[in-house]
Amino acid sequence: MRRLLFVLMLAATPSALVAQPLIYARGIVNAASFMSAGLPAGSIARGSLFTIFGTRMGPGSSPGLAFPLSTTLGGVRVQVTQGGTSVAAIPVFVSAGQINAIMPSNAPLGAVSIIVTFGTFKSPPGRATVVTDSFGVFSINSGGLGPGVMQNFISGTSTPVNLPSVAAQPGQTIILYGTGLGAALNPDNQPPQVGNLATKVELFVGGQAVTPSYAGRSQCCSGLDQINFVVPSNAPQGCWVPVQVRTSGTTVGNTVTMAISADGSPCSDSFNALSAPFLAGKKIGLIGLLRTDITEDVGLEKAGQVTTDAAMMTFQQENPLPPAPFNALISLPPPGTCTAYTGAGDLLNGDTIPGADDAGAKFLSAGLQLTVASGAVNKTIQRPANNARNYQPLGYTYTNSRLPSSLFLNPGNFTVSGTGGDVGAFQATVTVPNPVGLTWTNRAQTLTIDRTQGFTINWTGAPPDQPVIIFGGGVDIPTNSSAVFACVAPTGSSSFTVPPIALGNVRATRPNLIQSKGAVYVGALPTANPGTFTASGIDTGAIVAGAFAAKTVIFQ
């Protein structure tokens, strides 16, 4: 009898497991920002829309909605539990792989368990943290970055979406959409009551602080928030001006962008030679040869230097159909401003920065390999089979290395050549600069960074016609999450302060230093006047070379 029961249990278990819903690890995020749970803005606010990623969680199509909203949709229920307290979330979209729901305004604060029930099957619990407010801005590409979902207010009957081709102008009212301002003024399952919420809301446009004229629910939809603000008169102009929202004086949401021009005409970026062809859907080739010299002194008894040479390249054509294309490698913030990116993985060690491999791009074949040469010395770069953007080390050395230096990008003239594919044969030439041309004068003193105060970088010797790029951030290894910032200093400047708003989602370095990574990079690039090359299969070819000084840091 016992043997029979055992056999029956074995037979039944596989089918039960197949039907059981599963929430992915760290798969519960703000529905607008998709912020990693390990980052400061990775919690879920009361009354906000949140997303659950997983498998076998719901039906093939999501039923329609009507007020009053129900706690069951398409046979799916979402339960939020903390100890003996349990409340039902309100699902608004359900599918096998994704659920969007409203976190109840009375959900318990702190760590909670979330269980999805589909039909008669329950998922193992997923983990999340509920807070009073944590705002995320919706983006046009639904990825939590790039152009945000905003409308330029012209009149009550004319509110076009802000796009590079439909830019805002200083003094104009903008309507921004997101979620996470806090508990609703009325029940979550009812049409939302319009009115400012109690949460303190600050907004930054290109680093300029703006006080919103309205911050509360949109009358459209439960869980959807709306922030109205006026573009400040001193806001920087450009196609990808960074926009950030901070709530309760502490929590900074995801960074999105907006287009601003002096008169509302299509935006332009005079400092960025690739901006116009990228927005026009032209075929672009971009090659970068970069040397990085980093001082590593965090968690080490004795500081050391690590120098690496690398090549980065992409050959692509942006799909002209998406109304607001974005690529982190090309869509630079205006001079004097900083943008920020967050994501899973290690963004300081080769993992792709979100937005660098945009879904709207068609990658072009440049053959299976390219050649980088300086005089009689050359190296071969293998191209990926899918033709996507690739990054390839060319050489390295480090303090007290027992191996001979393999550095390749020594100051001088270099040629990058290819022979086939969609791009066709080409030969691009560039001069690698002297690494000591730009000197980061306070590098040795840049060690501990107070994220609430920002920090200042000083330098000398930057080429007068090139903006200085400041890049950096932190990686939290236990939660496998990263937050990085990228700033463009004005041409001709010798100092730049990275503001606290750009550091809002960099986690503090852990007491066990090996569980965190932090670094800052400083260098100059000829973004306005890159070297150029031609090929039969592209419209614009650009090649740049740069030398970056870097240093490991501790974030507090």
C-alpha cells in the first residue's frame, strides 16, 4: 500500500509542477522604472502599479477592465502578506509571463511575500519591499529609460507627446506620467480622485530643480500618477535632456529624457555629430579605441594601476518607425548635465549598459573580423555572429605583473579596416592621444563619495574642442544590481560637480568591501568632430579615440 502511494505521488508531482505559477527571482518591480530590487528605488510604493515577471502565471490574453476593479482578473489573484496581515492586490493585466497590478494603499510597509494564484495553483512566494512612495517614470520604449512619457501642453485640446521632432520649449507646461507617489485619495478599485498627494515631490530637468504644479493621480487610471511642471527658463536644450523625480527628499526614481529647443522646433545636439543621423534612421558606423588607466586602492593593502586597451564598435540603422529612438552610446545628455542608468548585473565589468543595444536597431554586418593596425603591428577583432555591438579587449598590464605588457593603443596613428558584409570595405584612421594629455588633478583625493553631497572632478590639459566625459557608479554584488551615471562637461571647462541626483540609486558600499564595486572614469572624446570614414553600406562613419583615467571609490 505504501509503495502504491509513493508511485502515485511520483506520477502526480511533474504535472503539478508544470502547472504551478512561478515568480522569477527579483521579478517584482515598479511597473514604470523596472528598477532592480537591490537598488534604493527598487521598492514598491503603496497605491502604485507594479509588475511581476514569471511563468505560468496567467491566461493567454488579459480580460478587459471596468470599475469597480476586482481582485481577480482572468482567474489570477495576487496576495500580499506580512506575518498575519494579508491584502489582495488588484491585477490590471495578466498573462503567462507578466502581471501588472496595483499595490493596495493599505498594504503593510516593509518586507512582504507575494503569491500568485492562477486557477487552483499557487506560486511559491516572491519577495518585495513596500514603502510609502517610490516613483518611476514611464518611458516610450517601455524599458524605464530613454524618452519619458510626457506631453507638451499647448491647450486643453492639444497635448502632443514630447519627442525629438516635437520638442518642448522653456516656459511650457509638461505633463509627465509615472507611478509610485503613494496611497490614493480614494479606494484603489474606484476611478481615481484627482488632487495633490501628500508626498513631497521634486523634479529635475537637466539638473535644474523644478517645483511641480500638480503631483497626484491621473484621472485616467487607478495607480497612474501625473506630474505637471513648467520647463525652467535655464533648462539645457537638446534631444536627450535628463529628467529625474525625487520623492520625500530621498528616493530618486529612474532617469528618463525629454527634448527641449528654444522655440519648440525639432531638437538638435551640436556637440554630438551622430545625433542627427541617428534620429533620421541613417546607417551608422561607430568605432571607438579606448585606453583606461585605473587606480585600484579600495580593499587593497597597496594601491596598484591596471591599464587596459579596448575597441568598441557598432554598425547599425535605427528603425525610423519608433517615434523616439534611444541608444545609450549615442544619445548623450547635453553638456553640463548627467544621466543615469540602472540594471541587473555588473555594469562596470562588461555587462551591457541598458539602452546600449536598443531594440529599434537593425545591426549591419561588417564581416566576421576587422583589423586594427599601427604601422606593421596589427590585431584582429572578431565580430559577433548576430552583428550586434561588441567590445573587445586589445591588451593590458598591471602593477608588478610578471607578464610582459600587451598594451597596444600607444599614442600614434591607427587604422581600422574591414572587407565585407552589409557595410562593405572600409578603412578608418584615428590618432590615439597621449594618455597624459588630460590630467585628473584630484584623482588621488577622490576616494570616499557622499552620495547626498555629490563630488567634484578637476582636470587640466583637456583638448579645447572636446567635452570631458565623467562616468562611474557602483555594483552591489549580493543583489546583482548596478547603478551608473554619465556626465558631459562643457567644452573648455576644467571642473565639474556630479550632483546628488545622479547618484540617487548608487548603493552605499558594503562594510565587506568585496561585496561592492565602485569606480569613476574621466576622459575626453571628440563627440562634435570625430574622425570620419566612408563605406558603400553606411551613410555616416565615425571613429574616436580616447584615454580615460579612473579610480576605485567608496560610496557612502
